[in-house]
Amino acid sequence: MSAARVLVAQGGGPTAVINQSLVGVVLEARRYGHVERIYGARHGVRGVINEDFIDLGQETALHLERVAATPASALGSTRDKPDLAYCQKMLAVLRAHAITHFFYIGGNDSSDTVRIVAEEAAKAGYPLRAIHVPKTIDNDLMGNDHTPGFASAARFVMQAFAGANLDNAALPGIYVAVVMGRHAGFLTAAAAAARTQADDGPHLIYLPERTFEIDKFLADVKAVHARLGRCVVAVSEGIHDASGESIAAKLATTVERDAHGNVQLSGSGALADLLCDEIKAKLGLKRVRGDTFGYLQRSFLGCFSDVDAREAREVGERAVQFALLGERSGSVAIRRSGDYAIDIVLQPLEVVAAKTRVMDDAFISAAANDVTPAFLAYLRPLLGNDVPQAVRLRSVPVAKVLK
Amino acid sequence: MSAARVLVAQGGGPTAVINQSLVGVVLEARRYGHVERIYGARHGVRGVINEDFIDLGQETALHLERVAATPASALGSTRDKPDLAYCQKMLAVLRAHAITHFFYIGGNDSSDTVRIVAEEAAKAGYPLRAIHVPKTIDNDLMGNDHTPGFASAARFVMQAFAGANLDNAALPGIYVAVVMGRHAGFLTAAAAAARTQADDGPHLIYLPERTFEIDKFLADVKAVHARLGRCVVAVSEGIHDASGESIAAKLATTVERDAHGNVQLSGSGALADLLCDEIKAKLGLKRVRGDTFGYLQRSFLGCFSDVDAREAREVGERAVQFALLGERSGSVAIRRSGDYAIDIVLQPLEVVAAKTRVMDDAFISAAANDVTPAFLAYLRPLLGNDVPQAVRLRSVPVAKVLK
């Protein structure tokens, strides 16, 4: 076999297990005698065009294992979304360093970059294998049952709501928490896994797959409060009105946009605060509190699903096997093959690239303010094997003496 | 020994380990043959005046152990701050139910209630032992080296900042996170434990023990950003200007006050958003993000310090021993007796009641924007024995070919 040189990079938002995929690529590539270099690009595609590489052959295996267990992109990441010229520049750098196998760990934008780079290499007759390794807490990649990173973030959201529900039961009031997810509601929906007893919160869940109507929202909150004396609400940051305008953008005084033209939703508590203000003003309820989970849900140290960590590692390993044993390009994907078991396949980049998967209708309640049992059945095996439990007293009442 | 009847209640904000103290009281009280009833009051002192009791003798030991491992007040809590008339009403209910030993798990306001009830009982010649069992994530109780609940919240804050620092290193920018703590900065200061390498964040820490000057803050952020190309900041919700006015209250359009007359600081992202707006407007920096840890830091399911859990359990047990073996009233306190070892003592209620401990000057840096090594030495043993580690690549650079 002719000499091979591997380059790996990480793009988009960090996750709790993205470094498992990185280390999966590196340790698997080390097994092949004809791989003479394993490089990592710093800060994703930007590191490629800047030739900002590190030598991953010079990391110890034990140290790599510790990095694998650390959240957030160890190589650094970027929000750059390369166009054709950018991708051609990338290819020039790959050729200069004689890179034969390129692995990009990222979401749907990253897979589009891999697609363009692979096409340009083919056009130029340069023998490059380019593989997209899936990663996103949003769980919005086409052709995947679920994506590495989602389950750990889902577990964070579940543990946060389980605790918030207990807190809200101890000191009753209204609690609204905003969860990441611009177009896909999977992560917000994961809040439902926090419920153990019938009256546990979240009592209401609002997803970007459905139109958000403020009057309907207020009526829902009022009804739950009337029944339970309290209400816990999970809201996706991506909720929007019937015209498609984001509720967050509608109410923000200043709007920041990223390189992709998207309105900045994270890194601000505005949406939660606004919804709380509406509840106070229109329903006249007291003790209304809003939280925004923000960056914690994707980067919190020490909260991950063991299933997610294992799968993230495996997609990295399989990516190398597809590229170096199979000499194929494509996008690695997770398919559910049993209850619970997965297959890891390689699908054409076009299936994933720049597309967005959203939640199935079967996962969303008819009233558009909750998930269905089908979603919980889908989610539960992903959360892992040592999920903490919230347990309440059985509370046998004592007869009153005075009253 | 004459028959004894025990009543236990939980007051104030929940913590991750307050149920350990509850279960410590219940299981220890069960060991005494003369204890004929163990009741719990629902929602703190409010449950006492409403005679809203449950029979904790009718909970199984295994179930109680599961409740002990669950965050937030299992009996429910209250923000009521009883005055003399309220306490006299409480005493009437205690007498009606022949309660001989009253345990109230809470912070400095709760200890003041215990003090008044104990005084009223003594005046009335009613043989009541009343014990305050310490609890607060704020760590602000006098006469305690630290308080149960603090270390678990500190660990949450540490893990959150460790992850946020990695996220910020992967996608550089400014990150500001607001931490609970109205008067005492201990919990915000715990962010410092997230640092492993010299350039790790948080790079700046602002505590309520020092005056917050917005110009100084902006200059600090600018200097860190110039040096590292990024900046992670920990800010206490209780920061205030030279006149003592809270920065959050100063900027909020509407201000909510609780029964104690305090401005509502939690349950809103306003302070973080405002500080981010200042940075964007005055420094012209991009990618400025703000998070508010909110209720997660005191209630997140599954994040606790094993040292904290053990000590919370022990103060509950010792409370019963002081009251039932020693026939004493008072406030249980933790004293540090070694590095690391503790004693659990009973101190007079007056030492704790309605007083607030703040951070020692020796724990705060001269520039008032960080903590000292002495604080880290104080904090580290409290965080527990299985603290997750953030590990970065060693990153041996590769020589450029093109440039």
C-alpha cells in the first residue's frame, strides 16, 4: 500500500463527546503501517487554510484517552462556512502536505464542506478520501437515527429539568427554561425524560417544529398552574411565529447574526426573560423564574451518556476503516438496528450536506405542547446506563389536631 | 426517658444535599426507643402553622436512602420569614402535637426562626429542644468553616466553568457567566477551581465583597482579550456599586422583591446580558456571550460532592444526638479540624441567627478581580474525590509548507 497521510479537524459547536471521535480517528489510524503522518488542524477548516497543524502522532495514548473524556473540541473549532474558493484553498494545502485522507468531525455545514472538497479533489484528479464524521447536539443530521453529542446534551437537559422540577415543587411557582436548537426540537424534547411521576415537570414543551402562539402558551401555563399550583416549561430557543419569525429575534432590541446569516440565539437570557414578563403581566402570577441553559448544555464537564461516548468513539474508528480499508469517501451515519443496537454505515455526503432533519410528527403531541411516548421510547436508550434518579417521599399524612 | 416526638422541616433555597440532612435526622431519631413519632412539616414553617405534617416513621429505610441522594427539599420549602406572632403560632402547633424536639434545616433566616421559637418555648416553660441544621449554597453562616450544600454547588460551578473555558478556547470570544450569591462570593469564587493550565479561564472573577466598577471591569476584559484573544469571566449576581446599589437592580426595568425585602436576582438573565451589551458597545468586541447559571447550580440532578453529601448527612445525625442525648438546643456547625478533617459542634443560635458571613480578605486578590491561592487551598478538599478533569492536547506543531 502506498504511503498515507491523515488530517483530522473539528468544526461547529463543541459537544461533550466530540473528542471521543477525534481520538477514535487518531488511535485507529495509528494501527495502519502505511500511515506515516496523523495531523490535526487547529480551529477546523480555518486551520487547514492557515496550515495550522499539530502532529497527533506525538501524543501519548494515555493522554489521548484523557482528552477523549474531556468535552469541547480539543483541536479548536470554527464557524467559517467555506465557499468554493475557500475549499479550493483547502485542497491546495492538503496537496502541499500530501494528505491522502481527510476527516472532518462536524454537523451539516461541515459535511457540505467535505462534499465540496471531495468534489474538487476528484475534478483535479487528486486521490483524496474525505470523510464527514457526524457530531451535533441538535440531532439534526439526515440519514442518522441520532448523532454523537446529542445524547450527552439530552442527558444534561434531562438532569437539569429533573432538578428544576424538584426545586419548583419545593418552592412552587412558574419556571421557564430555554434549551438550544434552532430548527430541530430534539434537545428541548429531551426535557420530557425528566418526568417520573404523573405530576412531574416539565408540564409543557414547546418545539421549533410547531408555530408558537403566545396566547396559547399563556392559556397552557394558566391551566397547569390552576391544576398543580406550579408549572415547569421547556422552550426551544428556535420557537417562531406563524410567519416563521423567531420569537427571540422579534423581542430582542439588537440582533446579532453569525457568518451563516443566522440570528444569534444562544449567549443571551432574553427569550426566557421575555416569556416570564408575559406570564407576570398577563396572568398576574408570582414567583415566575426563567433560566437559559446556554453553553452548559453542550460543554459541562463531567455530564455525558456512556452510550453516546462509546458511539462517538466508534464513528471515529469506523471513519478510518471506511477511508483506509475501503478507500471510500462519504458521511458516517448511525442507524438503529435493534432495541437497543446500532449499525455504523457510510452514506453519500449529499444525503447530509447542508440539510436539516427535524422531529417526526409522531414524536410531537397533538396539542403541540408536549412529546409522545414514541419519542421517549426513542430517547431513553441513548441517555446511558447510570442515569441519576429523582425520588420523592411517599408522604403519609398526619391528622391535624388544631384545625 | 419520657416519650419524645420529633418534627423536622426544611427552609429556604434547596441544595443538592439538603435531603441527606433530612434523612440523617430521620434515621438517627429512629434509633431511640423513646421517640414515638417522627414527623416532617411540608414547606417549612408554613407547614408547621398549617399543621401540614407527614409521618416519616412510615417511610422505608431504602426509600429514604434514595430520597437522600435526590437534590432539592423533599419536604418542600418556604420563603416565609416568621416574626414573633408567627413563631408563637408555631409553638402552639408544636404543643398541640406534643413535639419535644424540633429540627429546622436551613440558612441564617431559618436559624433566626429556631432562635425565636426556642426562646418562646423557654418563656412558656414548654420543654422543647430546637436545633438549627445548617444548609446553604451561599456558604454564609457564621461560625462554620463551610456549610452543607455549598461544596456541591461549588462543584457545579467549577464543572460549568471548566467546560465553558474549553468551549471558549475552541471558539474564542468573551464569555460572562453569572453565579448565585447575594452578599457572599464563595460560590462565584469556586469558578477558580476550574483552572488547570495558566491560561485557563475564568480569567476574571468579580465578588460582592468588593465594589464593582464598570470601567475597571471593561479595562480588565480588554487586557485579558489582548493577551489571550479570549476572556472568560465569573460574576456574582450580588455585585454592586460604591453606594451599595446592586448592578442588577440598577439596570433592571422592573424589580421584584421577596418577603425579606430583597431584590430578586435569580431567575433572570438580565445582568449577564447587560454586561455583554457593555462589552460589545464599549470595547467593540465580537462573539460576546452571557450565561446565567440560575437554578441549575443548586438543583441539578446528579452533580454533587461526595464530601458534601457525607457531611450533610452527618450534621443531621449529630443534630439528633445533640438534642436527644444532650438535651440541648442550638445550631449545628462544621469546624475544620485538620487538612482535611472536620468536627461537628453545637453553637449558640445567636452566633448564626440572621447574620451573614462573607469571604475573608485573604481569599480575595488585591486587584479585586480574582481569588488567592489561600481560597483554592480552602476549597479543594470540599469538592470531593472524583472530580472530572479537563485535559487538552499537548499540540506539537507541524512545520508549514506553503507559507
